[in-house]
Amino acid sequence: MRILIFRHGDPNYEIDGLTDKGKVEAELLAKQIKSFGIDEAYVSPLGRARATADYSLKELGMEAEVLDWLQEFPAYFDANKADSETRGAYKNELKIGSDGTYEKRIVWDMMPSYFAEHPEVFDAKAWRDSEVAKASNILEIYDHVIDCFDEFLKNQGYERNGNVYKVNAGNEKVLAFFCHFGITCVLLSRLWNVSPFIPMQFLAMAPTSLTEIVTEEREKGIAIFRTLRIGDITHLTVGNEEPSFSARFCERFENENERH
């Protein structure tokens, strides 16, 4: 079985839709979409993912099933529950609201100066007991998402068994997910058996990029999922379209025109 994960196009978060550039990116993806041989399509309930998928679904002549757990990973860090050291994990991001308390912020994008001193956030088990986890709702939401993902895979014939998957009914279907960066990192962390902070901190996937995962059954009845490519933007290169900077931070700190 093959899973193709497409990130949404360049986002307009204010309207939960696409920018003009994002629409061009989605159109270029749709021009290549038939080459993937997609059998089934699934989409996040959020507008920017659905708008991206619409271009490809129209080209494919198919509909996508909406999966609520494919929405952007909605875990938030609450600095009001953290000590000063842990708040330093997001020191460039924290804002104080009108009520005098810290506003919540997405749980990834922590500062390198923090995770460099706290290797537990990258440990496959210890991240769950980290101070960052304690000051957020990541555990509850992460466990819900991976339970839904494992149930989805089980219904496709692959049942979680420890750190591998038991093959109840193997197949060679191609499944497409139209979703988001954060949730993609969570799904990869489950398949790789690693902390979700590893892909969150060390991967970047440009808008409309493709991440491709395929089962391998080297032993009868036992499957793992291998990642063949991450953040592929061939369709943008073919269309002479520069990838959006969204999902990245400044290449040099002095680059004031890039996100810090």
C-alpha cells in the first residue's frame, strides 16, 4: 500500500483558504495528479486543505472523504502552566493577551537553544514526560490522532502490532491525504516510532509538496512503512513556480524579509 500526503497550498490563514500563489501551486499539482494512480482520497476538514484538494479531485473525477483527525495538529503550549525555563522554548513566539495572561501557541517551532539543552523532547518515550508536554495538551491530542490513524490502517488491512504492522489483508492501493505539515509530522512519527518533535523540528515541507510512504513486507505477514520522499515539489519545478517560504524560518538571522 502506498500513502501520498499532499500539504495544502500557500495559505491565507485569516480566511482558512489559499493565497493567489497557493491557487497556482494547487493547479500545478492537479496537472500531475493523474500520474500517481490514486485509488482513494482523504482530506482534512480545514478550508485550505479542501481548497487544494478540489483542483486535483476535479482532475481525477473523484470525491474525497473528510477525516477530522487529518486537520492541522491542534495541540497548543500554555505558557501560563510553565515555568520560566520552559517558556523559553517559545520565547520569540509568546504574546500576552488583553487579560494579562499568555496566549496559547502551537506546540512545535520551539527554539533550538531550548531543545539543545533538553534532549528528552527527542526521545521516543521521554518526550511524553517533558516539561513542554506537561504545559500543553499534546499528549491527549497526539494519542487521539495516532489511534485514529492506526484504526484507519487496520481497516486497510494493516494492524498495529508493537512497532510494526501485522498484515491481515495486504494491498497495493494508492491513498492520497490532502492535509497539513504538523499532522504529517505526527503520522510520520507514528510510523517511524520516534518522538513527534523530531520531524516537527528537522523537516520542512513546502506548500503542495508530496510525502510518499509505502509498505514493505520483507517477512510474510509483517509490514513496516518506508518513506520514499519527503516534501517533493517536482510539479512546481516543472511549472517554473518558486516554492512558497511557508513552513520555513529565516535562512540567516539578518534576513529581515523572512519569517523569524
